[in-house]
Amino acid sequence: MLKVSEVRKCYGENEQALEVLKGVSFQIDAGGSAAITGPSGSGKSTLLHILGTLDRPTSGEVSIDGKDPFQLSDPDLARFRNEVVGFVFQDHHLLPQFSVIENVLMPSLAFKRSGSLLQRAHELLKKVGLERRMEHRPAQLSGGERQRAAVARALINRPRLLLCDEPTGSLDADNAGAVADALFELHQDQKTVLVAVTHSQELAGRFPVQYDLREGLCSRA
Ligand SMILES: Nc1ncnc2c1ncn2[C@@H]1O[C@H](COP(=O)(O)OP(=O)(O)OP(=O)(O)O)[C@@H](O)[C@H]1O
Ligand SMILES: [Mg+2]
């Protein structure tokens, strides 16, 4: 389902060039999941952004469901990303001027899907324990609550590929467990491929496969 072949990523040019990814390869079958761990600055967010088609590799290939998304035109790529990928960012990226429930519904606005979207948004917010915060603005939430709202938002379109950058990074043990439960529930119910970057050994330990990213290369931990 997800295949990464010899992905390299370089920032900057010439003497300033920084090669963050030096040929990363791995694959995850349909319905699979993996955790990515590694030291700060090792390129975990960089790799996750490339998997989510938010950034392009300098060289190498990414294949999602047998297709290379980077071959698509920009509008098609945007549509592909919106339909196929759910992303939980390291720093939530909620829109401050909208309420929690509006933020959760935001990725679904591109589709004219009828009926139960609002109900799904409610269910997701309940699952992450925010049923009493739906009308709040992000600024009125705690850091952990914002992260949970971002998880609900990533799930609204039932993505086939769910990418999470430190999804439980700012949460206490109980809430981290609840968010992880919600992620795995969706992963199992909908056969979503789940990839999470994490510094938490507890979260990483829940995944059947763990990769360690170090000095630009990825290996089975
Ligand atoms: N847009 C950019 N331009 C230049 N360098 C960048 C850019 N984005 C990231 N980097 C550099 O690439 C390296 C990897 O960054 P990245 O954010 O992927 O690390 P990370 O493994 O996610 O770290 P953390 O665990 O702290 O979140 C860092 O040295 C960072 O400074
Ligand atoms: Mg990061």
C-alpha cells in the first residue's frame, strides 16, 4: 500500500546543503502500521511530510496504492491528499478563528458528501474526549485538547493513510492512551494504514513494526 524507495531529501544548496534523508526505503502492506522513532532532528517530520505528499523528495520514489502521487498535477495532488491522507501535525495546525467542530469538519468541505458528516464529527470528538469542547476556539483549549481535536480532524474523511507526528506528545498518560486507542480503533475498523512518529516508547510499543530513523537511514528497530 505504501512503498518508499531510496528517498533522499536535501535542504539548501551547495556548501549550505543539508542531506536529511539519505536513501530511506521501507514498505507497509494494506492494513499495516508502523511507528517511526529516532533522535530529534533525524528527519522524522521531514519523512512524514513526504509520505503525506506535503513535501517532495529530492530523489527516490513514494508509491501509495500503487501510484506515485508526485506524478500528479498540483490540483490532482491536492485532491489525492485530501481524500487519501489524514495528517496529525506535530503542532496541531488548527485554524484559530474556527470552533473545534468547524476545524474537524474542515477537510470534508471539499466533498459534497451528504448526511452524516456532522454526526461523524460528533462521534470523533466524543472518542477523543472533547464532546464538551466542540464550540470552543483552539485558543480556549489546553495543548493536549488541541492535539486531540487535530486527531479528530485527521479522521473525518476516513483516510486510507493516516500519518501522525507525535500524536500523544503533549498528553498525560490517560489521554495519550485514549488518543492511541482512537487511532488504533480507526486503523482496525477501516483498514487504514497507520504511521506514527513518536518519542514515546509506550506508543511505539503498540505497533507491530518499529523503524528507527538515524543519520538519514531507516532500519527496523
Ligand atoms: N525547511 C527546512 N529547511 C532547512 N532545514 C530544515 C527544514 N526543515 C527541517 N530542516 C532540518 O532538517 C532536520 C530534520 O528535521 P525534522 O523536523 O524532520 O526532524 P525530526 O526528526 O522531526 O525532529 P523532532 O523529533 O525534533 O521533531 C533538522 O536538522 C532541521 O533543522
Ligand atoms: Mg518532528
